[in-house]
Amino acid sequence: MGKKEKKQKQQQKTSRRGASYYRNEEDEEDYDFNNNYSQSLASSSLSDQEPEHDDSNEEEEKEEEEEEDADDKTASKKGMPSKFLLYQQSVQSPKGDISYLQKFFLLYVGGRLPLHLQEDFCGTALLSTEWLRNDSRRTAVGVDLDLEALNWCIENNINKVGADGYSRISLFHGNVLQPLAAKLVNFESQEIMNSIGSKDCKDDSESNEVKSAVQVGSSTSTDDMYMKRNVQLVPRDIVCAFNYSCCCLHKRVDLVLYFKHVLDVLSKKGGIFVMDLYGGTSSESKLRLQRRFPNFTYIWEQAEFDIIGRKTRISLHFHLQKQQRKLRHAFSYTWRLWSLPEIKDCLEEAGFQSVHFWIRQMPDTEASRRTEGFGAGREIKYEEAMTFEQVDAWNAYVVAVAN
């Protein structure tokens, strides 16, 4: 096996998170739920900004091994940004996602504030750390197969939350299909340990909730700490799986099993599971899209689509302008592109009470190659839909309600 093949195989093994070529641009006013929570259901909205599609084809993506050998560790030593940082900047929009998560919870559960989040396929847990910011009562749980990404989160994301950030988040290294075997990631820094004790609880119930998060987050030895076996966690109000991560599960039986595990951790007082999905005629063909950022270009490459297995391979590349280097196949995935009815059937089989689709049409991929930006497309919001005619490209939130 050549160097190139070995690298791609290793990336497939360790990088299981999904990725969107449509990045949301957050609406700060809609996100301020702490000051305007009573009005959030009516006013919650989000201004989405999509990537610029390019028709130039740049090159045929056949650069040789010397470019692909620029892995993340070597890149960092040479002053190049981490692939995880590039991913966060180009793909993720946690504020926008959280805005919708709270809107969905208010709409389908209501009666209380959602405080406890679980982010599956969390990667660097950017959404989880953002979740902790505006309410000191919030806790978060993150689960991912990529230990490198989780460690990167500890070093680069959690420390930006505040002094008590480490005490309110629990990161687990493991497979979402085997939560009993997911192992708690240890926070070893003494500074982290000291910050845990600085939490000032407002009442007894809040104290008990935070105590649970502190107990798992501050363990001096997590060699034998596993989710659901000997780690006590608060039941989650919301569980999410974003960036098309459920496409990493290729078998129906696995999808149903995963949804059952999700239902098991949701609060008995009511909770929601939210995932995203994409589709359209362009999703079932070879596709190359790119978006330019100030210091790099983000490229989404979609291989040929197998209509029998409904599988395709997605690769994310980053072209770094300042360094004049390319991180090709920084993240690669083999996806099974599920349909909305299939997802709904699996959720209902797992035991969810109801399933709702929130969809928005995306700009046509062919037309967008001939224009700069997307114009009116940025103003389109996600809306709940019972029916939706096929288009070139669409994005959807799938909301499953428990109890």
C-alpha cells in the first residue's frame, strides 16, 4: 500500500464527523436567548450564508504525496493552522445551530429552559463549548471517535468558555453505537482542577445538577470511567448530531440502535433529538464546491454516487494562501446518504413520539457557479414542512420529540 493510500485509510478511521458545505452565518440578535428568551419562539431566525461555488476546477486534484503528507502536526510546527481550526472556521456555525435547538425545544417540549446538551459525533465539541457560554447552569456532553479532536477541544475551545467551563462539560472517547464503552477523557491540568471549585451555585437544585457535571469532569483518574456505567450524568434535554454525521452509519439496524441510545439519555420530562441532512439532485452526482475565506479556500469534493448502496465519498481540502500549501483530504468520509422518510421510520421504530422536518432550499449548484454569492438565497429560513418538492439542493433539520 502506497503512502497516499495509507494516509487516506487512517483519515477515514479517525475522522468520523460529518461536514457541511453550507455554513451558517449567525444572527447575534436571534441568539441572545438569555435576555430575550420569552420572545425567542416568535423571533428566532437565522441569516444563513453559503459558500461560493466555483466552476474553475482549479486543478484535477491529482497533486502527489508531498502535498498530502502535510498532516496536522507537521503543519502546526511549520506555522500552519490546525486542520481542526480550519474545519471550525469553514464548516461550523454553533450559534446558529443553538438558536434553532432552543427554538425547537420551546416549540415541541416547552415548560422549562433546556440546560443539558449532548453533542454526538462532536469532534472538537465547538457547539458544546458555545452552549456553555451564556448560562452558568448549562452542562454539555460530547462523544466522538477521534481522540485527537477531543484533546484539541480541551486545549483550544473549553478554555475560552470561562473559569468553570471544564467543570460543566464531559467529553467521551468512543462509538455512539457503544455508549457503555465510551471512555471519559481526563482533564489533567491543575489549573482546570482549581477552577472547578470556583462554581457558585444559586440554589440546591442547581447545585445538584452542576455537581454531577463536576464529578465527571474533575476526576483525578478516569482510567475506569465510562459513560452510563459508572459516570453519573444529568439526563439531557437536547441531543444533537450535526454536520451530516448520521451518514457515517451505513446500516439501518445501526441507525435504529443509535436512535435508541439517544432516546435512553433524554430527560423523562421531555426532550428532543436534532440531526441535519442534505439532499437534492446535486447530492447524487459528482460534485466539487469551494468557498474562499480571507486566508484559505475550503473545498468540498463529492465523489461519484452509488445508487444501489446510496454511498459516496466526501473529502474536505484546504488551500492555504499565506503558506502556499494545500491540506488535501484533511477530512474524508464514506457516507450513506439517507432519505428523510428512512430517517423518520428509524426514529419512530426507536420509540420517538413524533418527527418533524425543517427544510430550506439551497441555491442551485449550477447557477451559483456563474454568480458571485447567492443573493436572495441568504434570506431563506428553515421552515417546517409536511411536503417538499425535489430541488437541486436542500438542507434539513430533523427534529425527533421524546415523551
